[in-house]
Amino acid sequence: MFGFLKKQDYVLSAPIKGVLLSDGKPQAGLEVVRSLTYGKEYIDKSVTDSDGRFSFPEKVIRTAKPNNMFDNTSVHQHVYIDNGTAEGIVVWYAIISLFPNSKTLVKLLGNLICDIAKEPQTYDIPIAEDKSHTFTIYTTCQL
């Protein structure tokens, strides 16, 4: 009767593995921030190693939101370098309203190569589970 109150595991982000470059050169020692917003904000931080590599584990929360037909909140995924501005230096930004645990996102987020010297671009990437929909991603990463 009250299924919309039942909590379940919900994937906010697939694991992220990437390399941070500037003009093709690895950027060591930079703090990369992952902000995931789904009703509330969840923040993780990672520091790039000597090869510019950074990573974040899969982020799963326990919530009843997906069962609530009156709540259509999307997940806001924002990966950035904090430079004192509101948006930081964008590495990845996407609003995920369909298929949050998509094979497409798992594949993309598992091998990011991002050059922060370049201007972010917007891409519409077909969703593997339903090619009639796309993920719109704003990123400095090669897709």
C-alpha cells in the first residue's frame, strides 16, 4: 500500500576513473571534487597522482525517492576542480533522469581523459538501454 515509502539502493554514480591533463600534460596534485545532488548533495574528493590519474568509487545511497511517483528528481553529477568560482573548472557535468546505472555511463565514467586547457563541450550520447533517449554531458573529456 505504501510502496513509495520503501527504501532501495539507488546508484548516484558509476565508478569514475580518469586522467586530468592541461595541454596534454598530466596534472599532478590537483584536488578533483565529485558533487552528486539527488535531493541532498554528496561530495567526495580525490587528488591526482603524478600521472594525473584520479578516481571515485561507485556511489550508492538508500532512498525511497525512486518509488515516489510525485518526486521526479534527477541526479546532478558534477566533477570539477575547485578554483573558488561557483562551478569550478568543469571536468564533467550531467543531469541524469533516466537509467542512472546505464552501461553507457559506466563505460564513459570508467575511462575519462580530460584536458582542462580546452573549453568544455556539450555532447548528446545515446543511452545503450534506450537509443531513443540521450545523456547530455558537458565536459572537457574526450567522449
